[in-house]
Amino acid sequence: MSGNRREAQKLLEELRNLSERRYVSPIGRALIYIGLGDKERAFEWLDRASDDHDPWLAWLKADPIFDDLRNDPRFAVLLKTAGL
């Protein structure tokens, strides 16, 4: 969101590398994609978080970082899938 796309891409690569050795919550990648304005990829990773029953999904309704996604019909589906 700060405009540092190169740093965001670097973080995505670090998360990918780390995920080869241990579990990494899909929420981290979703948040980076939200910051990059890539809603498609953000929803892809939020769906994975839902599949994993990630406890961070509890913040979907409250955290303003998700504001840019709220008007998308997929967000309502995600809330329902996550039991929110």
C-alpha cells in the first residue's frame, strides 16, 4: 500500500521459500496482494486461508485492510464460508 512494489514482491518470495519448510498462513500473502491492489490473487489466498480454517479470518469483518474487497461479491461468499 505504501507503493514499494519491489519490497512487496520480495516478501512474497520470502513467504514462498519459507512455506517450503513450514506452514505459512495464506493470510500473509493475501494481505500483500491486497496492498498491491491485486484482488484476484488476494481472494485466491483468502480462499486458501478459508480452506485451512485459518483463525486470522476472524478479522475479515473488522480489519480495515479488507475494505477494498468488501464491495466484491466474493467477499460475502468468503464471510459465509468462514462462518462469519
